[in-house]
Amino acid sequence: MISTETVGALPAIRITAPDGAQALVALYGAHLLSWKTPDGRERLFMSERSPLDGSAAIRGGVPVIFPQFSTRGDGQRHGVARLSTWRLGSTGNEGNQVSAQFLLTQDDVPAKLAQGWPHRFALSLRFMLDGDTLHMDYQVNNTSDASWDFACALHTYFAVGAYTKTSLHGLAAGTLDFAEALDDIHPATASLELRTMDARLRLRQQGFTEWVVWNPGAQGAAAIADMADHEHSAFLCIEPARVDKQPLAAGAAWHGTHSITVA
């Protein structure tokens, strides 16, 4: 079932599966605000201080990064996609699976942001619920008549309960345990396992080139205006990404997927 509602001041789409799994997506940024598995448990972190009025990027959930990762370029930090209002595309419902697609083109980007990204493009992001799995299907199309470079990511904030009692398995560098702030970039592997105090999540990706693992730590959280000081201990960001801009030919498309399954 697909329904509409308002979160803060933002129009949003709620996706509800027959088994009770739910996802809530703000049109602003095609930003996944919430994902609950059929047991009703929230799997994503959202900052209690995040603006929900379109005045700034949303803190938490799954920000959509395009066409620049962080400050790796001379454009808008993390790009224009998370600061633009997307449109609802097609929806689907088959058995217990339910999905919704979100669309963005250059014409949807606010004028003040479009000045820094003058290229024609079309983005598609589909969220699908399937039992204990969330699928994200991300496509970038170059609709211009010239090649341009882009980076992208799905900047997922996982609710982990206790950051220091969390571990990540499956990286080429081996197992990561967490205590301090970190901002690491690792070569992409096909899958990871995130272990928290009371859950295991399997993360899979295709099409991306890196995994980015981030937490600001106590000192970093205190310096972030839209994050409460204590919140660093409740989340871990693990994102499939292409952190460096790579060319996309005129008329070509790039496709990436990310799925999260509660084991």
C-alpha cells in the first residue's frame, strides 16, 4: 500500500507491505526517513535535531548523494539530489513485495543549486520492501549530449543501539570494532555483516566501488548543529559509494543496488 502524509513540513510517501514492514520517504531528497521490519522495529537512525522543513539537508535515514561526494569537487557538498524535491514515479505490489520509485531531473533542481550543476540528467531511486529486506535500486542517466563526471552514494545511518558494542565484518581490511570517531573508505566488497548487541544485518551492493564507514564520535557530534551530543553512540553510517567522480558518456546510464536484510 502506498499512502501520503506530512512529516514536519515535508510531503512524504509511506510504503506498507502486507506483512507490516514499512518505509517512509520524504519527497525532499527522496530521503528514506524510516524503515521498519515486519516486527515493527526501526532499523534506521534519525537525529532528533534534524530539520524537516526543506531548509537544509536531513540528518539520518538515507541521504541520496549525487553528483559529488562530500567536498571531493568544487560543487555543492554531497551534491544537489538531497536538496531537491523528487517526484513519485511508478509503484508496485506483488505478493508481499511493495515498491515505490522516485524521480529527479535537472528541471527539478532549485535554480540556486542548478547553477553549479548545469548538466542534463535523470535519476531514479526505487525502494522495495520484501519481508525482512529493504532493496534500494539507484540509476543515473546522462540525458545530455556530452559526457560528464559524477560521484554518488546511499549514505545509510543504521540504528545500532550501542556504537561501541557494534562490529562490521566482510571488509577487505578485516573486522572493524568501534570505539572512537572514524571516517574510513574501503574498497567495495559484495557483502558485509553488521553485528549489533541484538541484531545481525546483511548488507549487499552492486555497482558501487567503495564502502564508507563513518561516525563523528563525541567531539564531532558536539560540533554538528543538527545532531544532539549524545546521538553519536546510537548510530553507524555504512554507505555504498563511488567517492571519486567518474565519467558517464552522453546517453549512458549507471546502475547500483543496495540491499539490507535482517538475519
